[in-house]
Amino acid sequence: MTTIQRSLVLAAAMLLTALAAVFDIIPAAFAEYTPLGLLVFLPWALSGQRQCSLRKSKES
């Protein structure tokens, strides 16, 4: 998955959370912290690596 695709997936998840809060599907207090939670629980959103470090060390 490219960086652009990861960014679009993350943005879509944040927008869906905001829409769910607007239509009272989830509480607004929960929706306030969801973007931070998405960045914490989706570590691939922050990392730029495409391979794990263990795999890189074996190939070297």
C-alpha cells in the first residue's frame, strides 16, 4: 500500500467518524478523540517503512 493510499484510508476513517458524530450514531465526546486514537492504533499510518526491521536485517 502506498503512502497516498494509507493517507486516504486514514482520512476516510476520520471523516466517517465525524459523520457518525453529526448524525448521533456515536457520542461527540468519543468523536473528539478518535483521530488521535486512529493514529495510535494504526501504526502503519505514521510509519514510512514498507517492511519490518527484522525482514530488512535478514536481507542485508
